[in-house]
Amino acid sequence: MKVMVAVKRVVDYNVKIHIKTDGSGVDLSGVKMSLNPFDEIAVEEAVRLKEKGFVSEISVVSIGDRSCQESLRTALALGADKAIHIETSFETQPLGVAKALKELVNRERFHLIILGKQAIDDDYNQTGQMLAALLRWPQGTFVSQLTIVGEEIEVVREVDGGLETLKMPLPAVITTDLRLNVPRYATLPNIMKAKQKPLEVISAEALGIDLRPHLKTLTIVEPSKRKAGIKVADVDELLEKLHKEAKVI
Ligand code: AMP
């Protein structure tokens, strides 16, 4: 069984981001970038399935400029077998990414595609769903547990009301939630080995896909600052403020 995992390079989750002064986007200069955390979980899950003997080969795919090869090398160090970089200078958006991943499925037979539930930079939470629709494959989103049973896959999904268990035939598209697993760290020997693993670069044009963005960002603003709190002398003053100023009672 062959697995494809989609990985995106995003601003590291520990970084406090700053908005550019013209409000056109996030200032990325000198900012630490990392593998999207949900994609790290996706790679880990594929590696665990391989260790259990269900998977023969793991391909990791990233779409973007040359810098996303860094994320692909990280994914290779975590245990993926080969990497595909779809090169584009456009800022990627879910529909374009889903179309690009679909093209790869037309080139090579994958039985399972694992994506993160969302990229933490744009928070779209759309790519996996769009890919499943384009491929007409079943999808299991927000997955916190995954089991392969013969030609089928059983997944536990984190939904508002609790946990939902679904079974679906393979091939399928899965998106990972936080509690699916705890990813391993890449060891130094594996980081070294990853440099020798195959990394294929394909231009978006050669793949025949149009990655031009369909959405235009009009403006980005920082969340409004919280006002400092105040101390009240007693309960009467608190009630008065809740009544007159906050108007909640
Ligand atoms: P999104 O729909 O943008 O929140 O992204 C959901 C998931 O789609 C991510 O966690 C990745 O697995 C995948 N994805 C999104 N953008 C890219 C990209 N440029 N390259 C590779 N995978 C991506």
C-alpha cells in the first residue's frame, strides 16, 4: 500500500507574528519556519503504518517555492521514503493544492492520502475535503484514531458532540487531528540519511495545473488589544459597574 502525505511549510507555531505595516500580510522576514504541526502528525501516522507492515512506501509532497524543500527533507528525516516538490512562485490556496495532489494520483497509484486538518498559517481547513471531492474518494476528517482493516480503513473523528467512528473503503483521504499521535523527533543519523533520499522537483506548469490564487487578501489586522482590568472596592461597586458600564445586569 502506497501513502501520500501532503506537507506545508508554515511559520513556526512558537513565533509571535507581526503584520506588515501596509496590512497586506504577515511579515515573514527573519521568521522561523517549520513543518505544519498537523502535517508532522500526518507523516508520523504514515510511518507508524509502515512500521506495522501496512504500508510499503511513503511519498511526501509539498507545493510552493524552493524553500519548501526544507520541510520535505524534515519529513524524509522523520521516515518518509521519497519527496515530490511541486514548484510554484504563487502563494498556494486549497483548491490549487487539491488539484495538484489529484494530478499526482493520476501519475501514481496511492491507496491513502493523509493531510493535516489545517495549515496553521491560513487556517483554511479545506484542502483534504476538496481533494476527496475531486478524486471522488471517501474522506475521514479530524481523525484521532486510525486502523486499517483489510481493504478498509476505520477512523475515529473528533466532532463537536464527542467521537464518531467511520469505516470506509480504500483508497481514501484522511486529515489529522491533534490527538492522533505524538510525532517523533528526527534523529541526527536520520537527518543525514534524509539528504540521500530521492526528492523530485516538478514545475506546476509541467504538471499542467494552474496555481494562480483565486482569493485576494484585502487586509489583515492584528487582534484588538485587551483593555487593562480594574480593581473594585466592594461588591456594590462591582454590581454598579456591571449595571451602568458593562450593561450586563
Ligand atoms: P488548509 O486547507 O490550507 O488548512 O490545509 C490543510 C492541509 O492541506 C495541510 O495540513 C497540508 O497537509 C495540506 N496543504 C495545504 N497547503 C499545502 C501546500 N502548499 N503544500 C502541501 N500540502 C499542503
